[in-house]
Amino acid sequence: MAKDFIIFLHGVNTRDWKEYPTYADPLIELLRSKQQKTHLDLEMIPLYWGDVYEDLELELREQWEQSSSWDKLGFQNIREKQLLQFTGDGALYISRRAGIRVVERLRAQLLAAFESAPYDQDDCFHLVTHSMGTVILFDILFSRRWEPRYAGGYRGVEEIRKLVYGLEPNPENGIRLSSIHTMGSPISLFTLMLSTGKATLSPHNIPEQEHIPATHDILPGLARLLDHLPQGYLPWYNYIHPEDPVASPLETVLPSIVENNHQPRPSEQTALRVHDIPLPSPISPILKAIADLRYRGTGRINRIYTSCSDLLQTGETVFLGRSAHGKYWHSPLVAHNVIDIIQHVHEQPPKASGQVALR
């Protein structure tokens, strides 16, 4: 019987026990409960990178505290913890020099996981990623910036890609990716890196844009993977909590990018089948009141109402947004869909590679 590996990856501002991370435990328990009603053979692999930048962030925090202005600043706890860990983790990964720390941690964990539980030819794996973890995994799997010619000869990412069927440098070997589940994902914002827009400088100042390498481009690698899918398509469920300001829609964004077309195409017409799934959580009364706050007057009174609405929305984001951003790990809907997709994939007859055409 084929085995399904479910690989989990968290986002920024996650501090856990490195040897035995627990951040995914609530979702794993829900999956195990639903697994009991099936014949599926599941292997859970929670990856962890949350502490790789602690020394760098600590150094920056100490420099802040040595400033003569530090004692005069408010929100010190938020600055030192939530803000520094949240933005610091993400900002550091964007740099290849610092991002290698994350790559090396994940490379070691993945190699160890597949060594202790080897995969067979018929096995598949599924990605369940949260927040910045979505961006990190897709960057590692598909981005051109990690190719040795752009990364100073570094080949750690190649070792990870060798594990995945359809990816260079060994596209005919490895385990097959069969579904993706993104939770609270900001990846649509990072697709802006793939946009060139209109040139704003004179051709005398810059070369033609098509000759400038887009090192964050994930399209060639993703297209090759889509051409090697066992079922001919890749189901992608993107979960959005109504009160999570980090989460953003993907079902009209990614297919249009893959098709290299500025007009979104229905996802069912491509190999990439993306579905936005709102979690069944009602919008809080405060957010509803903000949405309903409309004043049709003009002048000073209208500006007062607008200012109050902006203030309430900011406060709501601070107090409720963080809580909502972590609720995916406790969602029965996510667990149900992961199991359902795995079962559905096994019911589909495999296709021969090379049948999915991407324009």
C-alpha cells in the first residue's frame, strides 16, 4: 500500500522545541482521528526552523536597548518580541546569505526523515504550510535564486530538490508532490517579485528588462513539476480565516501567473487547481460594525467618522488578527480536506509524464 508523507512548515515568530516540534500537534491529532476511518498510511513530518535567527535578532535587540532613546519609546515588549521576531524572521530569509541557515536546517530534517522512513516509487507527499512557511518552501523548491550559478555554487537546495519528482537536477527520480494546503499565506504578495510592470527608467539607464535575471522566478521550476504530476493536476487549497490580515486569496493569482497571462484564467483549465477556502468562522461583531460604519455626510463630521473607523479597524487587527492567524492548526476543515484530497488522489489513474501543456 502506498504511503503518504505530510510535510508541515510553520511561519515566522514560532519558537518551539527543535528536536520534537509541537506547533503542528493539534492538526496532526485531527488528521490521526480522521485517518482511523480510512486505510491510509500516513507519515507526519513537522519541520522546524524558528530559532535559526535568534542570535542575530538578539544582537539587534541589544543594540536597540543601548540607544539613548530606547527608554523613551513605547510598546517595548511588542518591539522586542512580536515585531522583531515577526519581521526579523521574514526579512532575514530574503537574504540568501541568511536564508541558507533555514535551508540547511530543513535539508537536514528532510534527509533524516526520509532516511528513517524511506519512500517507494508509488508514495506521495503533501505540503501543509502556514504563513511565511509557504513562501519559504516554494522559494526552496522552485526559485531560480538557489540555482548554483546564482548562489555562489551553493548546492544545499539541490539536495532538497533531488527528493522531489519532477524537479531538476533529477526530474525522473524522487517522491511525487500530490497536494498543497496553504494556511494564512501571504504568498500572493511575494508574487509581485515576478512582476516587471512598465519600465520607469530610460533605456539609456537600464538594460532591457527581459535581460535582467529574475532570480526569484518560480515559474520554470513549477512548470516542470506540473508536467510530472501522477494525477495530471495539482490540487491546492488555500485557507483564509476571515479575521486574518496576513492571509490573501490565491485562486485567481497563481493560475494567471503560471499561464503567463495578465488575465486570470479559471483554475480548472490548468494543471494548477487552486481553491480559496474561507474557514467557517463568523466575522466578529466589531469587524462587522466597522464594515457597516458608513456616513454619507461631508466635511469635518465625515472625517471624524472615517478616523474612528480606521482606529477601530487597527485595534481589531492587533487584538484579533494574531489569534486568527494561528487558528488553522486547530481547524477540522483543514484536516478533513487534507484526508479527502489524499483519498481522491489515490482514486485517480496515473498519467504518463509530459501530458500537461503550459503556455
